[in-house]
Amino acid sequence: MSHLRKSFWSLLFVLVFLVTACTPAATPTAAPATAVPPADVPTAAVEQPTVEATKPEEKVTLRFASWQWGEPGFGDFYREAAEGLHELNPNITVEEYSLPVDQYFDKMLTEVQSGSPADLIMLRGSLYPQYVAMGALEPLDDRLAQTDIIQRWDPAQTTVLKIDGKTYGLLMMTRNYQMVYNKAAFKEAGIDKFPETPEEFYEATVALTRKDAATGEQKYGLAFPTTVNDYGFYEGIMLWVNCYGGNFAKDGKITATDPNTIKGLEFMKRMFDAKVTPLGITFSEQQQRIIDGNLGMLVGGPFVYPFLEKLDAEKVKNIDFGGTPCPNHTSTGGPQNVIVIPAAAKNKDAAWEYIKFIAQPEWQAKFPELTFSQPGMEGAMSADFAKQYPWFKIFSDAAPYTISISPPGFEIYQSEWQRIVGEKVEQMFYNNLPPEQVAQDIQTALEEFVAEKNK
């Protein structure tokens, strides 16, 4: 398994934003606009009962689990596809199984371990290899071989989702994070172009951080998480560490003390010390602040746009997107969402019919139009959509340069790893510790953690 992790994840350019039990619901439950870090997923193999798959020709109710049923765009896409499949094959009815994102991943794990999972499960890309290691997923290679899906799909389908020669899921969504900014706030602060280097970026955040002369309200330059309890904290750390060419692991070795890693930590502390970010606010609050012009920038994906448009259809005209101030607009990201069929699913054939249906080119073209996100199929975006939202090109162009936040060679420890790093960086901020010392503390803590795991 050690060799697998190193060879597999050295190719991974994904992320995790990241994420967690209650009674299943048969109707959509509204999910919050943001996610939380995932719970630990053990790699012990799951004993799966022998289940005879139900033929799609028989009447079946296909239970599809996803936290996205209640999210704008995503729920619409999967619901419309379910209706389309039912029209094509009236014997297949899709039942929506929805949970809030902070409960979802723990619940999925419990159901998989108990041998009673849904027929289809949406997973974060970061959790996919762990479920494979558990023996919890159905291989799809024979089914895929009877289609042209692989030929049309993002290369990550074969480089990332194929483990030990087998494929257990279909990549539904890739993503990377760039910068969302308020053009009116930039103009008021006297900034005439979007920053292209880290130094220009820092200066812009400082210029945007000021009190409104008329209202006295405090405005901020950039929203970024600063504690381990903040949504996306570890990914925010990795954004700037990667920007300077650093990482906390490379080629299976812990590299927290790498000079480039330290440079990324120094840049973060510099912004924190300049008080350019509002502390302790949720991602939803960040969205409200930026649409109101009281926040200059936030880190986000194209899927932020419909949330902002829903908040204020007029003010959203002030919103635009810019690339990260890093080489090639490097950012965290990669395979985000993967749809899988559990090994213990009761309706595997019907589940595959749904996957095939949403993999059609016309449905892949619908995906960005409804979700403002990048689909698994390459070149799926229509010319009309690209013309209407030209800023989407920033994300498409940056896609080849995305870097996974999972530690190469240590992916199986993702949850514990990000907690260790996050706690140390939080101490750097709030205890005013030197980045060099913090990097050494992280190095030592990670080495001790891995040594303990390898006993």
C-alpha cells in the first residue's frame, strides 16, 4: 500500500475542501453554502455482503446520496438528470438522499461499514483512495470499456482515479481556487489593476483595509481563515505555501522546513499582522461582505458566483475574478467530486445507467451552466456560456497547474496531517511566533506522528 500511495498521489493535483450522522432523508435537505473538514476515514477493509444486482429492466428505486441535493445548481443538475433518465427508462426512479455536509461524510462511512450504503454516493476526491483501500467500492472498468467516456474525460480519470489498475468512480467535478474581488472596492481604494505578484497582492490588501469615510464601517482587503476551526484553513495555508513553491511533503518526505515552505508561512503572517482580514467570520458572511463592498477579495471557485447573484442580482455586477498572484496562477485544486457505486449497493446496474446518462456530452455541457463548476468531461463548456462568463477562462487556464493539498506519500493521513499543520500555524498567528520556528515545530510534529503510525 505504501508504494501505491506514493506512485498514485504523486500524480494527484487535487483537493479537498473538506468534510461529516443522522437519519436519512428521502427529500432534499438544504445544505449550507460552505463545507467543513472531513472526518477521518479508516483504511481497514470493509466486509461486504454478497448482493445480487437488480437489473435496470426491473422497476427499481435508485438511492443517490449527495450533500449537494440542496445546493443551488448542483441539486438542479442531478434532479433534472434523474427525470431525464426516468423518461428514457421508466423502470428507474432516483430517490434523493440528502444530508447537510457537516453530517454527510460520517454517515456515508457508517453505512458503508455496516454494509447498507446507498446505490450511488458522491465523494470528495480526497476521500476516494481511502474508500478504495477499504474495499468499499465497485470497480467500473468493464462498464467503462463499453463506452467512450475515458476518451472524453479529464486525464485525472485515468491518472488519479485508477488505483492498482482499477477504476472505482467517475470524476464529476474538478476545481481550482482563484480570487473573487469587488471592482467598486478596488476603484475606491485607488487600485487600477488586479495584482499579479505576491508583493502587489499584499499592497492591495493593505490599501483595501480602511474605514469608510462616510459610515465609519471597517473594510477589509482579503478574507482568509486563521484558526483550525475555520472552514478551509489548511487549504488556505497550502495556497500560499504552494505559491512560493513549497509543500509540507514532497516525494514521500516531510518538507516543512523547506525554505520555500517557510516563505509561504512568512507571507501569511505578514498579511495577518497587517490586519487585512476580518477574524472569525463564516464563508457565508464573507460572501455578504464582498457583495456589499466591505471586503475587497476572497478566495473561491467559480461556483461562488451563483451564491453572490442570489444575494443581490444588482450588486453582483461589481464582482469579478482574478488569478492568484502566483506563477501560472497556481492554486490548490484538482479532482473535487467523484461519483461511486458501493460494492454492497443493491442496484448496481441501475446506478451505472445513471452514471452513463450524466456522462453524455449534452449533460456535461449543462453542468457548468447550472453549477458554475468545471465538469469531468474535457471541453464540455459551450461557446455561449464561455462568452457570457468570460472570467470562467481564468479557472480553465489554471486547471493544469493545480496542486493537491494532500501530502504526497502521506495521503492516508490527510485529516490528522492538516490538523497538526493547522494548529501550529494558528499558534504562529495568535502567539506571534517566527515562521522559521513554526516550520521546525511542524516538521518535528509530523515526523513524530508518522513514526508512531509506522510502529
